[in-house]
Amino acid sequence: MNCENTGAGDTGADARLRRLELARQAFKDFHAQCFWSYREDAEITEEKIPFIIRKLREHGGMAGYRVAWELCR
């Protein structure tokens, strides 16, 4: 399932920044569970958000799926 971030209610820049910060925090919080094969200090950019969402859905359990849902809002 793909998602499009519409950023409803936020300005475009605010929504992108919020989403990027959430993706960075998710990478840290779920590193051992979802991203163990990647360096812990990897740079998370907007281009990597679809990867973060996919791995959260695949390996993050219910908590990861909820964060992935937030990233898709």
C-alpha cells in the first residue's frame, strides 16, 4: 500500500519537516527491529522516507505500522 502525504492542515514546508523528523525518530527507535543492517548514523532524507515506511510495515509490528501510518498522513 502506497501513501501520498497531503499535509492537510500544515503548510507544505511544515508538513515536510514534521514528516522528516518523524522518519528520523522512527529510524532511531526501530533500528534494532527494522533497520539493523544499516548504520545507526545513516542520514535520513526525504528520499528515504518510502524505505522507512516499508520497513516499519514489514518488521515494526503494530507500533511500527502506526508510525508508518503517521508518516503517510
